[in-house]
Amino acid sequence: MWFQREVCVHYYHCVDTLDIQPNLSVSCTGALKYTRAHTIRKPDFPPPSPPLLSPSLPTTPAQPLVCYKSHSCLPDSHPSDPETPTNNMQTLILAALLGCLASVFAAPTDKVKWCVTSDREHEKCRALVVKAPAFSCVKRENVLSCIIAIKAGEADAITLDGGDIYTAGQINYNLHPIIAEDYGTTADTCYYAVAVVKKGTAFGIRDLQGKKSCHTGLGKSAGWNIPIGTLVSMGLIQWGGIEDKPLEEAVSTYFSSSCVPGATRKSLCQLCSGDCSKTHNERYYDYAGAFQCLKDGAGDVAFVKHLTVPESEKDNYELLCKDNTRAPIDSYKSCYLGRAPAHAVVSRNDPQLAELIWNSLDSVQKHPENFNLFSSEAFAPAKNLMFKDSTEKLVKLPANMDTFLYLGAGYMSSIRSLTKETTAAASSAIKWCAVGHAETSKCDSWSINILNVATIICQNAPTVEECLTKIMRKEADAMAVDGGQVYTAGKCGLVPAMVEQYSEEKCATAGAQASSYYAVAVVKKGSGLTWDKLMGTRSCHTGVGRTAGWNIPMGQIHKQTGDCDFTKFFSSGCAPGAEPSSPFCTQCIGSGEAVGDESKCKASSEERYYGYAGALKCLADDAGDVAFIKHTTILEFEHKNEYELICPGKGPMAVEDYASCHLAIVPAHAVVTRPEIRNDVVRILLAEQTRLGSSNTDGPFNMFKSDSGKNLLFKDATKCLQEVEVGTSYETFLGAEYMDAMNSLRQCTANTPDLEKSCTFHSCQENN
């Protein structure tokens, strides 16, 4: 019989490694002091499994003391401690500990808990477990229940389509896509949503009212979100929004009857042959089910993906096109309703778990002779169990991928159209995104100095990439960035709206040529360095991905060496934004505070060597041998005569000779924003610079001056902002020469920002 008992303080000498929990090791060399009280209340044997402990966790009287997966930590009494227990008590505790340890040693290693939603899918999952013990199966009644189970840790992963990925990514669940299906077609990791009909039935897409419809499932991409969104946007389904009536009601009155697995309205389940659930228990569920609904004559049209119709049956069916014509099944590239991102495996936002899931799946997909993840043949008539049968392989997603980035702006827009999200016709304010503390302070001063109606609201993020993500998500609206970041922003669907102008003359001239500047390489006079002697030196950069500080010089070096590993060229340096362990962070100093400064190598003004002024300071402080900056930075420097320029094919030249000795002429910094609010951003910024621009010399605030730093929000050399012509793409803005340099540099994938990788992972992330 176990009974309640207090256990006093213990000291443990830990040598070697103490495994606290799976995938987490804590090295505990030397003596560690644990203070725990052990209370046993259970009248059964053995006692309940104790919670996991860690030396870093605070002690609490209710937690039992236990070592997991270790035999290197033994109790050691200290007679000087007044609360040290007797030897008898120590013996009892040690016996209990050894019992716990024995059970832990016998426990299997971590498994990937895969969530399934039907009996047939459960069968396939169990068959997988036989061949791959790294998996276990968890059955829930539907996709939403699986999402909830994964959030709660009762399951780890499930493959979902775009609509369900959207649901899983909502704040209630916060699941992330980590692995995508690849269908081995020109669509890559995308597929086409199509409307399939029987050949010989004489109607077009504009004649669907009153027809019978077959859908893959409520809220699914090809079967609901894209086709219903298309019919609503074309004005064929009359729906004024949720204030008018539920969308399902509008659909049920448009079609005479339907099968929409997962729906609750009777007419939307009328054609179904099972329980109308969004699981394989419903015969007409999913792609194969919706097509079967059409094939059986239950429906007149099936909303599926382009690969659904079997090869042997393609001659019997046609596609409905948005121009009210029809086309053969294989003409899906020109006759489709929309494009959707591939199905993806979702899980909790846990990098270690994501790696475990990927490694487990990848090891199986490499040996299809043992188990084919992408076949449901053995479980016929069911199809697309666990994964779509048309999948050729699984592809690991970039580490920072989330729901918004994966689905893309176009698909997110189609989902929003089904919720009728309203936006103001013309906003009276824009949310400006500031990077770091110094920029945030300046932005706050800007917003405070606005008269009457607030037109600037400040948002902030630790990096430019995170600011761009906020703009994409509508959490912020605009920011000024350099050319390299304009390139990344453009890849993510943002557009240049205004450009910095550094000439007062040109500010007064409508339609004047946009500003540009020279990217230069600066060294100390008398250093003996030339461009040809740079290998092995220390480098100072404005930041990774920045134009003058990274893209242009590294592009030159890549053309010269053909090697993407720039750590072989420079011995060390400071390139804010690089991996902390990289040699390009060695020379950075952070905020200059104590050891362990989290600002070190950060791509913000908190790193003192960040930006143009920071890179020059890095050179001046002798932390580097060469600085890559813009020509005006060195010209404005008090001690400019102590420096000189170097460039390919020439000897050192005076800093005033930048027109003859430079690496490239590059476009000025630009304000980027979302296309739909571009006009609002231009209107508000034009008004703001009239009041608070360079002409405001006596006022308390100037948009283009930085009191507590350099080049905050805008470059200090800015005289005004000029409008970029409506419709100008980021490619046109940057120019052919710069685009060539960027496209060349992007051959080095390690130099592609994570955000850009996520935005360009598949082509359907762009607007359809």
C-alpha cells in the first residue's frame, strides 16, 4: 500500500548525460543540486508515471524526483543538511527510482503518431507500422478532430488539402505545413481545380444553375473553395455575404441537389451515398468519390483536380471552362477554375518534431518496394489514403513556412472571398513597419507629430523579412527597403510604390529620372589591397541580402570564382543577418554590451555594424579590411581622406572617383506595399512629406533625418519620395542589369532568404 509521505532535500552528482525527455539531452557534468519533495497518493502499485523534470526548471513541492534514461545520477546524502533523510528512506527512494528507470529503459523510442479518419485509412496506417515501426496510428472521426488531436499532442501529423491547411493554421490550432506532395507534373507542387462533366451533355459553366453537383468535401480546395469562389466572383451564385445568408444556403439554392461531404444542409447531402461525412466512410468523398458521383449519374458536374479522371476514361468526359466553352480533360492548363497548392503534411510548430516526421517518411518513400506510401490499391475501392495516390514523392518545406506563405496570396484571397471580408475603400492611415528599437522610436515620433487624423500607425519586427511577412499578412502596410529586399518583396507579391530621390533638383521636376547610387568597395589608404587581393581578408557588409553590401559584391565574386561558399573567399567578417555560427558573424559586435548580447549579427540597427554607416564603422574599427557600401556613405564621412576605392581591373582610386571605380549602379531604396493598397500608401506619403519632409527644417520631426542613429526608416540622404508609375513590376523597377545579377546570385541557394524560398516554393503561390 502506497501512502502519502514527505521526502526531503536530495543532492545528486550527475556525470555524463541525463536524458530528460525524448530528443532532449541535458549535459550535467559536475554536481547539480535538486530540491524536490515527493508525495505519493496512489494506493496502487506501481505509482503513476512522474512528470518530466529538467535541471533548468524551478523546483516545486509537488513534483517527484526521477532520472530518465540514466544510471549515472545517484543519491548522495549530505549529513550537514538538516533535512537529509535517513539511510532507510534513501534505500526506499532508490528502489523506486530504479523501478521507474527500468520501465523507461524498456519504453520504445519516439514514434510519429499519424492521424487517420476512416477504417480503410486505419488499415493502411497499420500496414505501414508493420513495415516502419517508427509510426503509430491514431484514429479520429474527421479531419477537424485530427487537427484538434495534433494541437493537443495526441497525434503528430496528417496530410491535408489547402482548405483544411487554412483551418489548421488558424490561431486556435496554429499547425504548420512541413512537407508537400509532389505530383511529378509541370504543375510541380500545385494542381489545377477543374469542373468535369460527361461528354455530350450540352451545358457550359454559366448554365450550372439547377444542375446536380458533386464535391470532394466542404471547405476543400478543388471541391469547394475554388469552384464556389469562382461561381460567386463570376456573379453566377448570388451571395451578399454572411450578413445576407450562409454561403451553404446560397449554394443549396443554386444547385438543385448536391453531395458535399461534411455539409449539414439536407440538399447538400441529398446525392451522397453514405453518411455525408467528410471521411472515407462516405463513398462520394474526396476526388475519386466526387468523380464516382458523376460517373454513377448522381450528379451532372464534379469539382475535382486535373489528375482525377482515369486515363482509360478521359475520352468520355470534358472540362467546363470559365469562358463558357468546353475542353478535353488534358487541356486543364488552359481550362481550369483555379490552381491550388499541393496537399501537405501539417504538424505542430516544433522543428524537432518536423525533422522526426520528415526523416521517418523519407526513409519509407526511398524504399517503395517495402511499402508504397502513395498507393491505396491494397485497400480498394478506397483511394487517396493518407496521401494522394497521384503523389510521386514528398518534398520538405522551408523551415519558416507557415499557412499563409504556403497557400499564397492568390489562394488566400479566394478563401477570403468566401467569407466576404470587407475592407475600407480608402484607408485614412497606413501601418508602417519599423525594424528594431531605433526605427520604432523614430516611427513613434512620426506618428506623434501627425496633426488631427492619425495617418501613420507604427508596427515593428526584428528583421526586414519579418516586416515583409507582416505586410503580406495585412498586419502592416508599407516600409522602405533596398533593392535586394525589393527583389524578395516582389517574389512575395508586393510592389514598389514610391522611390527615394536624393537630388533636390529632381524632386522639383515631375517625371524626373529615379535616383540611383553606386555600390563601392572601400579600403583603408595604404593597405595595399586591390580587388584581386581580397581573398583571405575580412569583410564588412551592410547586411545579408542587401544590395550594395551583399548582392552586388558577392555576385561579382561568384562570377569570378564560380563558388557559392563565400566563407572560402573571406576569412571572416560581419554580415548582419548571417547564421550566428557563420564566419560572417565573427566580426560583428551587437549593441556593444555584455557577453551573450542577442543583438550580435542581427539584421537591425541594434547591431552597431549594420547598414551603410555600420559597415563603414566595422572598417574604421579595424574589424574588417574592406567595406561594401554606397558611394555617399564614404563621401559624407569626416575622415574620408583616409580611405580609397577598389574595383575589378583597376588600382585603388580616390573616394571621389566613384563614377570610374564602382561595382555597379543600383536603384534607390523603394517603399513596398500590397498592390491593392498601393494608391492609399502613395496618397498618404505624399501628404506626409509635404508637412514633415526635407523642407521641414525647423519642425520637431523630419521624415528623412535620424536623430538616434543612421538611415532610420528612410536613408538620411533622401530629399523626397517620388511615385513609381502604377503597374511597374519589381523586375522593371530594378532593371535588367540588377535582375541579371540577382538571378545569378540566386544560383547560390544558401544566399536566398528563407522568406523568398517560402514565397517561391511553388508557382501557384502567385495570383491565379
